[in-house]
Amino acid sequence: QVQLVESGGGTVQAGGSLRLSCSVSGSISGISAMGWYRQDPGKQREVVADINSSRLTNYADSVKGRFTISRDTTKSMVYLQMNNLKPEDTAVYYCRVRSPYGTNYWGKGTLVTVSS
């Protein structure tokens, strides 16, 4: 059973910062890509950032220059540093990891609220 647990969400004023963390535990046959997604109620889940096993990163245009994704392979952790937050960043943020066989695992999400 693979478990992903996100933490670090909360309420912050516009312009502020938060750092999300995701820990991965359980029996997983390696980790290739890791990523963060977010979802507003009534909207589709969208990718925020992802990072592969070579530490190549990819960001949504809306967060480029403000968010930074990183991973600690030894600890099976992935992080999302979010700076200069905007009200439109308000959403539930989900962690996702992908095994080398293409299986995706998801966390239950952490709520980020940015007030104006």
C-alpha cells in the first residue's frame, strides 16, 4: 500500500509564501516522476509542476518564476516552494508520484487559501 501525505497548506495573504511537502511511504517499485497538481471546486485538476528522475522540471505558465519544485530521493519527499502567492492560487493541492511502470499514486490534498 502506497501512501502520499501532503502538508504545509494554510491561509496566507497575497504576496506571501508557503512550502508544501509530500512524503511517500509504502511498497512502491521506485519513483520516476513526482509532481504537484491543484484543483478548484468545479474545475478540472491541473498540473502545477513536476520533476522527473533526472530532476528536470516543468511548470504551468501561471506559476513560472514564483513556484519551485524539488525532490529528496533519499527521503522520498517532494516539495513545492510557493512565493508571491496570488488569490488565484487558492485551491486544494495534490501530490502525485509515478512508478517506473507508469502507475500513478495520489495524496488526499492540502488546502491553500490566498486572501487578497
